[in-house]
Amino acid sequence: MKISKMEEGVMDLTVDRLDGFEERTQIKVLYLEDNSSDVDLLEIELSKTGNYLIKAIETKDELIKELKGEYDIFICDYCLVGFDGKEAVKIAQKIRPDIPPVILSGTVGEEEAVNILHSGAYDFILKQNLKRIHRVIDRVIQEATRRKQAQIYLKELEDKNALLNSILDSLDDLMFFKDTEAKYIRVNKAFVNYFNISEENIIGKTDRDLFCAEIYNKTEEAHEKVVKNAKSVRFHTEYMKSNGKFSILEIVKTPIVSNGKVIGWVGVSRDVTEKRLLEEMLRRNQLTLSQAEEISGAGSFELNDDLGVLRCSANLLKIFHINSEHDQISLSKLYNIVYEADRVLFMQQFQNAIKNKEALSLTHRIFIDNDIKYCKTSIRPDLTNNNGLYYGIVVNMTPERKQEDIISNIQESERKRISRELHDSIGPKLAAAMMYMDQLHIKEQDEKIAKVRTIVLDSVNEIRDISRSLSVKMVEDNGLENAIEDLFDHIPSEIEKEIKVEINEDEISPMIAAQVYRIVQEAINNMLKHSEASAFKFSMVQDQSILKLDIKDNGSGCNIHEANGKGNGIKNITHRVKRCHGIVRYSSDKGNGFSIEIKVPVK
């Protein structure tokens, strides 16, 4: 192993190649740490595993300066002088979002670990587990690379999809698509207007059905050449328009090839003076779009609201497990693919977005082949024309959701463990201490003992409150309604409360019940900490398969955007609502209270 100083604060760690390991390229690490001993420990650990170039810095100013350089990863200590790791991550993400950050900490709880990840860090690692650092670095760099690629492909997908539709709508040339039986499957507006035949009377028919023998014979001859050679064919023909004038058309027919097979033909007809060939560009756009979707795990669609039909990309049909030669499905079929518990809410939000010509992004489940997938569907209207078209994308979020479930289960298990320890161990010990103090009768110490007894009693009550807040055992043992009523019982009596609960607990899944309990708990805590409210209203009503929550207070209110950026309360509520595949709306103005409206499926 070779260790050499590259410059002040920079250590070059090069490991001789070991049998069974491939030689790796140098990884540039920016390390924010104000403890030189910890810097040395990291350098020693990394020197065991590969070729690293480490730049160690200590201050915020150094961080801002060094972020202008080229680094593969940014590692920072969680506890720093003057600021912390989360702030450092935010600075790094703002200046250089392409450099993935990792938090290195001496100790951190599960809840704070989640906050760290929410702050933008790709991962965190405890210093006592420093041996894992090289694996974390490799995984984080790979994940950052995947994210960059996904962003590029998604941008290309949007651009190519918009370009494709823009081309077809703006062309003066006559465009047509035929299947392998030479039947028309799509024509553009210019084709319809030029021949003065409605699209309905063209689709599904051949040239023999539509045109005179002379035109049909020429197109049939060209068609046979295309079939035989699987190459583009160019030919000319004359056509007499309805006004009695002859026009000379140049026609280019090109096969559409997929996996080595001809699956159809595309044609361009134009005046002989028009020499532009657009078909190849169109074909490349379609293939590029398909590749981008495949890599990003997404599928796109175009919705024609007037027809209630979605034209789907091949990858979207793959996500939906639809084997079809056609790229269209009905809107009702999309609704039926959505998981039954999410369907009503999905339909309501989707239809409202179309009605109001608004953009929409909604998480939900789909149920296909007895399997549940987690998806995020987004649509946006085409505002350039009043054509009833919407462009959408469906992203398969199943891998990310499974990872979230694992983290959530770990968090909940840890909360239950801590709650149990507080309730079964520390609480009884304090109660026993009170009993022993009650048996003491030394007069000169009575006043001191009374103070100690009060402190112990307060501690017992606080431990009970903490134990109750950490666990959802109240929900599991007594039901959602009783658990929520227990939360309200702990609101100070001087705050006026108005509560309405109308639910069928047998229809609400345990997961939804637990998440709703946490949401209400978070809302109450936010109200008590920040609102200075004197009145609090809560309504939870079940409307068939949807659970509706309305939470309001008459407190000081706030700016929603500012509040969302500063605290975790709104973020936590939003995150839990999304996990339930629901929607949430916040409304507030300074001085006018705070309101939360939530809709989630019952299962």
C-alpha cells in the first residue's frame, strides 16, 4: 500500500492490486470533519480498500469553496462546530446536487436517521461501523449515477413525446400508417383534408377501398417491394382532387421494424416540391422514447379526453401486463387496473384534474396478475390547443416502496421496544422509589423528600406520555377511535375541542389505522407547539372506501411554503398520507388558523 500527501489536507490512498479484485479508478472524496483524529481514521480505513483521493476540510467557508471542485462523493460529520451535517448537506445539494452526500456520525437515533435521509443525504453510517464505508461509497456513487441517468432519460422522454405529437399535428405533408395487411391504422389531419375523407372512413381500409385502380396498382407494387426488401420505397402518382385538378404526389413508404420483424408501414405523401423526409426522424424518436422508458422504469401515455382513450407506450403496456398489438386502452380499463382500495380516490382526482385542466401527481397501487405494484401517475394538459389531450407518465415505484416499508417497519419496531422498556422497566422502578419515599418519616427531611417525590411523580407521568406516543399499541388494543380520543384527552382543558368520528373500524386496515393515528398525533403536536390556538376542530368520517379527515385550529396560522421548508411536521404528515396512497391539502394564512384536509383509502 502506498500513502502519499498530494497537497495540504489531501491524502492519496493507493492500494496494491489484490488477487480476485479488479483495479479500480481513483475516487475523489470531500470530507468535512473538524476532528483530525476522525480524519485519520477514515484515511486509514479507506487505505485498506482502494484508490482514494481525500480532501479534508473543517469549516463552512471551506465547504463552499471546495464544492466548486470535482469530487465523486461528499462525506461530512453530523456534529460540527457552528452548524451540523444536515445544514452541510443542504449547502452541498444547493451548490453541487451532482455530488452525493453521506453523513458520518458517532451516534444517531432511528427518527433522526430518517430526518438525515430526508435532508438530502444518500446514506448515513455510524463511526463504529467505519469498516462499511467503502461499500457505502461504492453503492452511493452507483446510486447517484443511476439518478443522473434517470433524470436525463425522463427529460428525453418528455422532450421526445412532445416532439412526436408536435410533428404530427404541425405537418403539411400527408402522413399515414398501415399495418402488415396494408390497412390504414392512422392518418394525419393533412391526409384527411387533402382527400376530403373522414378519418373514420379511412381507418381499417386499404387503397383498393379508397382510390381508383391506377393509384391502387402503383401503391400495391410499392407495397410488394417493401415487403420483399424491408426497405423504404419512393414512387410518384397522380391524383385528381375534388376540384378536378391533377396533383402529382411523391409517396415514401417505409417499414416499421421491431426486433427484426416488419410490424407495419409509415408513409409520407407530399407535393413533388416538398423534399423533406421526416419518417426516419420520427422512427428514431419512437425508439429513443422506448429506450428511455425502459431504463427509467416508466411508461408514457397520451389521453384523448373526448374519446376516453389512452395511447400507451410499449413500456406502459409492459408495466400493465397488457399484451396487445394496439397501443390504446380505454380510460375505464386504466381505472380497473388501479387497486380496488385506491380506485375511487384515484378516479376522483383524475377526473377533477381533467375537468379543471390541471396537472396531477398521485401515488397509488395497481393490481395485476394477483400482484400489487406501487406506482406514481402524473398527467398534464396540452394547453397549446384546446384539443382535450393530456400527456402522462406512470413510474413503477415498487422497489422504492418496498425499501420504505422495510425502514418503516424497523422504525415502528424500535418505537415499540423503547415504549415497552419505558413502560415495563423504568416506570415500575420509579413507582417503587415513590413507595419507599412514602415510608420515610424523618421530619427534617420531609420537605426535601416531598420535592423529590414530586419530581419522581412527574417523571412517571412523562414516561407514560412518551411510551404512549411512541407506540401504536393503543390502536391495536382499543381501536382507532378510542386511541384518537385518548390523544384529545391529553390536550389542555383550556383549549376548546370539537370532535366528530364516524367510521367502521372493521373496514379499516391496521396499516391505515396506524398511519392515521400518527397523522392526528403529529397534527395535535404541531398545534400545541406552534399555533397558540384556543379552539381545535377534528372530523374523521368514512365515505364508503374513503376516509376523510378535517383538522382545523384558530391559531396564529402560517405561510404554508415557509412552514413546509422549516419544520418536519408538514413533511411527516405528507409522507404518511402518500404511504396511504391518499391526498392532503393545507390551507393557512398568518392570523387565520391552520387547516388540513386529508383523504385516504380505508385499506
